[in-house]
Amino acid sequence: MTKSVTIGFLSLYLVTSIGIPASAEQPACKDVDSINSIALPTHPIDRERTWATRQAEIAIEFLRANRPDRSSELNRQIQSRLKLSPADKAVLETIQNLEAGKNANSLLPFITNPSLYANSFSLQLQRLPLQTRKEWILAAVEQWSDRDPAFQIQTINWILDLADSYQQANNQTETLNLLKKARSHLDKAPARAWINVATAYRRAGQPEIARSLLASVPDRITASSQAQIDRGTRDWLDLGHQLARSGQVQQGLVYIAQAEHLFQRHKSRLNSQEFTRSLALAYAAAGQSSKGLQLVGTLRKYDASLGYFELAKQAAELGDEKFAQQSLSLIREAWNVRDSVSQVAEIFAKARKFEAARHIANSATYGLDKLQALAAIAHIASQANQSAVSQQIIQEISQIRSSDLPDNNIIQVIDALIEVGDRTLAQALLKSLNSNQNRFNLASKYIKIEDFATARRLLNAEYEVQKNQYNLTRLNINPFPTPVPRSVPRSPLEEFFSAAQYIPVTKDPPLRTKQTRKAPLKISPISPSQANRQSDRIAVLAAFANSYASARDFTTAYALMAEIPDANCTHKIRAWNHLLTEAMKAGRLALAVDALQNSDRLSKRANLKNSEFVRSNLIAIAKLYSQANQPQEALLLLESALVRLQDTL
């Protein structure tokens, strides 16, 4: 599709797709059921926050599309409506510029209350590339170096988090440079910051520096006021814990015991469950494992499970397989055991202690838990060029027999390898399977490892069998599974507008005039057997359309979609939404817009409220157009998203 045609198509979509009522002349939908929609707030204050957040999201994309003037215009509307101060507006624009990949350092001098928005900044920093994050953090630390001690801890922690990211990327030089930077800001910082920096040095393999920093901590804790006795108690405990981890066990035990004594005197001022877990960890690090277990045994059920996991994790970091096994064996909840076993096994594997990692994995009660843990170990071994170890573990996985796994569980092995990100091992196992059996399911696995050519070949072969019989049972799938609700973390903008000091609108917004619609037309009844045949045909067509879209064969996907009657609104909406997602993944943005338009059209026909869905996807596609250096297309979609925003709230 040429650029001029694309722009023309988008312009047509912008003009024709906004505010069109469902046509009462169309036949009613046969299958309208619940398609999950985003619940919108009803309280005026919440509605204002939601409006502001979503308008600010659109402003970000105008920045990305090189229209800072339009972005500023939207921000001025937000500032006026919410009565934001200039300093608050500078925070908002900082978040937006960072998200859009623009330089935000020039805004730092205008931010006079950074501590109020520390959480917003922290969330935004997690979304940035390492280099961008580093540049902004170092500039912010210099700008705000004279802030109150509590905020000093926050800025130092940003540097420590950044150093940890570089350490995970195996860049030891940059890690140590950043730790040196953090250390240079400790002079006026409280004891907590000194302990945090010392801990980071220990983890970076610099125990001598860690010990020298910890030596200065007792005087700083003692100097803290009596009003901060709870913080001081925690600091004594963490000091003792880190000294024990750094090899100074006897001195560490002195401070741990001191913290325990203060805890007994001031329990009402501390979270007793959390503190007891930390106390158990400290004693275990100092060689008193039995006391650690004893302390955790006094906790409530959930906290006890968490405490045993923390003990096992620390034991793995210290290379103590026996105590790690013992701690894991005391966790009672199956859902806690699964993650705990995998994480502890991975710690041993990353330390190249593969035998210990396998022992931990094999301690899992359920076959699926064992399989997932072993798959993670195999992946780590493969990444470490330990092919013999990884192959041995794969062989071990294939022989697992358990009541919660089928006898032939090679597909589960492949799924587990894909889950941990090892496409090479997964592909090798896939090639060993008989491709004539369950081709539809195998195609889905090839799609996950992005071998689209093989996936299309399998789908073609299976569709030749299916196209005349439409046997849903043969596919062995649920073509329209109920989406599992996912917990979506709060975005930096949502955090900002929750913290912002603004004057909310107190009056309710004006009521919209409801559009009148004719009653849907009645559908002639059909026999149950005919209905079942039609239902299976629609389900099979939709399942193949979805799979072809995932395999990047959009031509075939479109052809199959054309065979699904529009009267099957719900099924077809879901299929269009899937095609929309896959087209965006593949960078086929004009197809994504077309899929969104078709989904929107059918949603109107089914009287489904979908403005929020359309708005969010218009923004997502606009972002991709900007990243593809096609700002004109992005701008058209963003203007459409603004119209949708007014329609939503």
C-alpha cells in the first residue's frame, strides 16, 4: 500500500468511523455475549483523573510524531481544567518527554517538589532504555542533591537500581562507576542509604568496600532521633544482616541481637510479621539457621510461606543446598511452592551449580512444577554453553510421569522451554515430533518461536482436511476462550494524577443525549442440529483465521474472515481484534487500522460500548507509525483518538 493511499484510507476512517450509530436496518446479531469492556469511572473526581490521564497519553504521541505544539496545547487544557501548578505541569511534561524518547533534562529546574512525584518518576524510569535512564538519573541527582534526606535516599536508590541493571547486563565497569557515584552522595545521607550502598557493593563482588561503609553506620543510627526508633531498629537489623553476609558474623550478631531487643520493646511501632521475617533472614545469614526457621514458624500462614521462601532464596545465594531444600519443604501452599522452587533452582543454575539446581527442581511435588523448573535450568545451561547439561535435563524432563501431566508430555516440555525463552531447544524438540498429528496445535508452537513458514505449512495441511467437515473436536481447542483478567500495574501518568495537587471538578458532567435505536430484528429459528453445524463451522473458520493471522498470513486470514457472517457479531469481533493485535506485531499498520475499523463497525451493530478500546488502539497504532517515521499517519489517528476520548467520558 503506497503512502498516499494509506493516508487517504486513514483520512476516510477518521471521517467515517466517529459517532456513527448502529444501523437499525441491519439484521440483529445472533451471538451477542459478554465481551470484556473497560469499566469507566463514575465519580466526578475519578472521571477527571481518567480524562486527564488519557489526554496526556495522546499528548505523548503528538510529541513522538514531532508535534510538540499540539502536545503543549493538550497539556495546557489539562493544566487549566485541573488547576495544576507550573511545577506540577513540569513533572507531567517530564514524564511525557521521557516516554516519547525526548530530552527532558531542561525541565528539571522547574520541578520544585520532586519528592511528591518520586513514585511517578520511578515507574517511568523502569520503562526507559538503560542509557536514557542513566542520563536522566545522573542529571536529576545533581539538580536535586540538596533535597531533604528522605528524598536523598530515593535518588541514591535510583542509582543503585541502575547499577543493578548494568550488573545484570554483565557490565561490571559501569556498575562500579555508578556505585562510586552513589557513594559520593552519602555524606549527608541517613544510615539507610549507607546500608543500601554497602549491600550493592557486596552484590557487585566488593565486600571490602561494603565492610568499610558499614563501619560508619552505627554512629549514624545512634545519632537518629528517638522519634525514629522504628527506623533505627530496622537499621540495626539490616546493618547486622549485611555484616553477616559480608563475613563479619560476630559483629553482625551483636547488632542483630540489639535489633531484636528493640523490637521486643517497641513491637507496636513495627510491622511484626515483616520484621520477624527479616530477623529470621539475618540470623540464618549469621549461621543460626535453626533460629531462623523457629522465628518463621511463629508467623501467620501466608507470612510463614513467604519467610520460608526468603530463607531458601538466601540459602541458594550462599550455596547452601541442604538448608534451601529444608526451607522449601516447609512451604505448604502449592501455588507458593511452584514459584519458590523455580526461583531457588534458577539461583543455583546461574551460579553454575547445575546439580544442586536439579535437586531443588526435583523436590517439587507436582509434575508441572518440576517440568517448569527443569526447563528454566536447561535454558540457563544452554545460554552458558553447557549443551551436555541442557540435553541431559531435557531427557530428564521427557521422562517425568505425574498425575497432573499426560503420559506423553513432550508438548508440555516445549511449552515450558518457550515460556523461559529458549526457542532453539524448543524448535529442536518440535522437529522431532510427527508433524502429521495434531497439526493445528503444532502450528501454534511454531508461531510462538516465530517459525512462521512451518506454521503456515501445517495450517495449510490441516485446513485441507477441515474445510469440508469443520470438525471442532479434531482441533481440540476452545476457539473463543474467556479472557483471563490481568492485573495491570499503574502507569506513571496514573500515579502522577493520583498524587497531583489539583482542584477537582465537583459538578457532574452534562448528560449526553441518548441515540434512539430500533428494536433488533427477530431471527428465524433453526433446528438444533443445523445450529450446531453452523456454530462449529464459524468456530473453525475463526480459529483458522486467528492462527493464520498469528502466522503472518493475513491474506488467508482475511479470506476466512469473509466467510464468517457479520450476524455472528461476537465471534467476528473477537477475530478482528486478534487480527488487529497480530497486524500491529507484524508492523502491518494499515491492516491494523482496517481490523480496528471492522471491529468498531460490528461493535456498533451489536450495541457494544467500545470507544475506550478503539481510543487505546488508535494511540497504539499511532505510536507504531511514529516509530516507523510516518508521522502524518500517526497524526490522523491521534486526532481521531481525541474525538473518541470525548465520546468515552
